[in-house]
Amino acid sequence: MPAVSKAQRIVAAIAKNHPDELYERNKGMLSMSKEQLHDFAATKEKGLPKRRRPLRRGEFRKGGYDWRNYE
């Protein structure tokens, strides 16, 4: 699954290459496999929004991921 925003792609790249530099709120990404982190980090940024809007009450993301706490 590719990243859905530029910020998510950047955090995935940091988690993949420099996990000790992650903010505490982003440490959950370390539970992802190396393949998943690579897929997120390798996403092309062209056409991606800077950030993804927060979920509204009762709303779900495609794929079941909720990435409200990324940097």
C-alpha cells in the first residue's frame, strides 16, 4: 500500500532508515514490516497532498489504516 500524503512518505522513510530519530507519536510505524515501510517510503510525491485530513466521527479509511498521528 503506498503512502497517501507527503508527510506519511517522509515518516516512513525516517522509520526505515533512522528509526531512532522518530518522534514518540510516530513510533507505531516501527511495527510495520520492512517491505511495508519500503512501499510507503518509495511512493512518488507528485500529486500527493501535504497532509491528509483527519477522520471524522464514524469514518474509516480504505485499508483500515488510521494515520492521524504522523508528523
